[in-house]
Amino acid sequence: MVDTIEIRPFHPRHQDEVKKLILAGLADHWGTLDLSLNPDLNDIAHSYAGETFLLAFQGDKIVGCGALVTEDMGAGYGRIVRMSVNKTNRRQGIGQRILWELEETAVKRQFRKLVLETTETWQEVVAFYQANGYRIVKHRDGDTHFEKEL
């Protein structure tokens, strides 16, 4: 199944579909959604200008996404954000493909380390990042914080 996945950069024409994908994933995990907590999704092209925002396509359908943003260029840190896979497409390696592409991009962008965080209770997500070489560096305010040396 993952062989039929194509990873491409975000384009503004995909704005609505990507926003719906991410918000659906958040609602799925939280059971509710506070739209005011996600203002970056109102204009993804603007919010992530100069950064890397990737989409996973299966045919012409967007089934996943993820972004790499500069955390601290002086220290060589990047941050993985907005990782999401459509509920019906999870556990097929799509998230891993997106993550690998983001990691390859991070090396090209000369980052030495990647950081990310997720909700502490999302055990399947915590396990996913650990299986991909991310180590837990702290727990704070209900979140698990990870890092990975590149």
C-alpha cells in the first residue's frame, strides 16, 4: 500500500483538504476541537513559508502530512510538526514515509538535531517516534518531548 504513496510539497490549492485532515486527526484524539488553538492552519502557505510542509498522496487524495520548521538555526535544530495521517490510512507506513522525507530534508537543510512533541497519552504515537529513533527527553504539561540526532 505504501508503494502507491507519493510525497509532494504543500501547494495552496490543497489548503482546505489539509486543514480538514489535521483537524480531523486532532478531533479523533481529543474527542473535541478548539479551532482557536490552530491559527496556523488558516493559511498554511503563509504560516509555513520558507519551511518544509509535505503531503502524502494516494492517487489524487491527500492521506497524510507533516512539516519541518526551523527551531534554532544557530544550534542546528529543526522541529517536526503537523504530522497527521487520515484515520482510514493509518498503520500502513505512510507516517513513516513522511517522517523519513522530513528527516532527509532536515539533513539537506543542515539541521543536526530534530525535536518534536506529542501528547503523553497518545501511546501509539509515542511508540511510533521511539521506533523511529527519537528519544524522550522530558515530560511536561501532559506532553512528551523527543529529540533525534541526525
